[in-house]
Amino acid sequence: MMDLQKIGEDAAKSESIERPVDPNLVLQLDADFACYECAHTDESVNQNLKNLKKRIEMLGKQAGAGHVNVHVTLGLKGGRTEMATEKPYQENRAGANMERKARVHELRVALVNWEDPYITTVASTLQEADDALAQYQCLRMIEHGPESSAIMSGDKDLWMVPGRHCDPKSGRFWTVSGFGKTEYRDVGNVELKLVGEGTSWFWHQMLMGDTADNIAGLPQLTGRLMDVYAPLKSKSKTPRKAAQCGEKKAVVVLKGLNNDSLCARAVLACYQDHYGKSKGLEMMVESSFLLWMRKTSSLYGCVQFLNACGVKCDFTERQKMRLREYVHKAKIMQEQGQ
């Protein structure tokens, strides 16, 4: 017979994990995610905010953090909206519950005015909170050591950022370093889910895209590449048709490639086979700009990384014009004190 009382007690314990406080550890908390979790429109804003603050405090204790940086997005997307041409960036979120979306925004704004010696709200008005999370983590590790910072987020895209990470559900810590790995894992879903750590995950997304942010990745593998990566059992004289790339084909293309240079070469070949040589390089740069977690505030981080991997590239004049549009908007916001 199941001991329901024991199960309940164990669950209560797992939800209130507290570690000894490490005064040197700063938790970089993805509060965009936390705001969404607490935005229940059947409750008052004040009740939502009370629950949100309680949750943030609990997550900080779960990590044993001496301080918590609460990161929220409150403005521009760091040029991604302007750069995206294959699909409008994050447009698929427009169909979401608008009342809840407005409540999420209210909660983010409310966090800016939260005064607490244990909490610092980092409001990103010119870039996304994801970028700020990566930048704060990398800078703190440089200044105070690799154990001094940890990212906590329900967004697995941040797993490509180096350093310590803390799972908001289990409180488990792990460290991401360099290339990392991508694999199918049991994360509690009906089916295994493809998840990755380090730059390995970046390369997989470059091919399969990101549904949540409406990023296309590589739309198709050409018929020629289908013959290379998904050969038919019997030969046919009929030319092979192109097929949608997606997750499974991304895994096949990158299988066995264990460093950034090899992945860069394979991804570039796929883009140029689909778009042509010049356009393929341009679209690869666009995808990298949309997907790269920025370790500094520079807009050129993705290009610098591609060049370091052996892909000689820069933004095209068209892309530079789009980035100037973003910079112009950013300057206006700064002048208005937003």
C-alpha cells in the first residue's frame, strides 16, 4: 500500500530545499520566467506580486545564494527584431493570452521598484534578460572566480552559457564548459527531449531553429545532403527532393562532431547548399545573431565566434543597416531615460 502521508512529506521537503548560504555566490535568476509562472489573472496583481517575491526568495535559499540578481526584459530585444528576415522574431507569441501577457509586464515593472538588501533587480531595456544573465555570469566569474555565480532559469537555451547552473525544480548544480554535449534525455515528458549544454547546443539550434522564439534555423536540407545524411536503402535515378531540416536531421548532421570548428564547417555547408554560397553565409550570420547568448554587450559577439571557428564572415551592408535601426531606437530610449 502506498504511504500517501510520507509521499506528501517528501514532496514538501523537496519543494523547500535550503542550502547553507555561500556569501560569495550571486544567483543570476531569470525572472522573466518566474513572472510568467506567477501571472495568474484570476488573482489580483498584488497577490501575484506577493507570490512572485516569495518564490524568488525561496529560489535564492534553494541555491544557497548570498545575493540574487533578478533579471527582467523591459524593452528592446538587442537588435534581434530588426535582424530577423526569415521569420519575425518571437511573433508566434502574439497569439498568447493578452491579459496574461499584460500581467507579466506589470510584474516585471513592479520588480524594478522592489527594495531588498538581498535582491537586486536588473532591468534590461536595450537587450533581453537572457543576454544580461550571460553577461553578469561571465563578468562575475572573471572578477570573483568560477564558483561565484550561477544561472537559474527554466529556459534551457541558457545552458549554452559557461559556468555554474542551478535547476529551479530540483536545486541541482552543474557546470557548463566549452563545447559541452547535446543528447536526448528523460526530463519528465512522455518522450525523451533533446537538450544540450555549451556551444554544442548552439550548433544544433543553428540547424533546427527555436520554435519558442520563432527562429527558423535551416529551413531544408537539399536533396544532395539528404543523400549524404539520410541515404535511401535502394538507389534511385530520380533526383532526391529537399526535406525539412528540423531536430532529427540536425542531430544526424552533427553526430560525431565534437568541436566548434567541425560543427561550423558542417553548418556552413548546409546553409550554402540551401541558399547558395553568398546568401548562405549571410543567413548563417543572421541565425547566429538570433541564437547566440551574448557574453558581452557587443553586437559582434556572434561574428567573432564564427570567425574563431574558421567561418570568415561579417555582417552584410543590409544587416548593418538593420542594426543601425536598432541602435537608433536604443539611443532614443536612453535619451528618454527609459
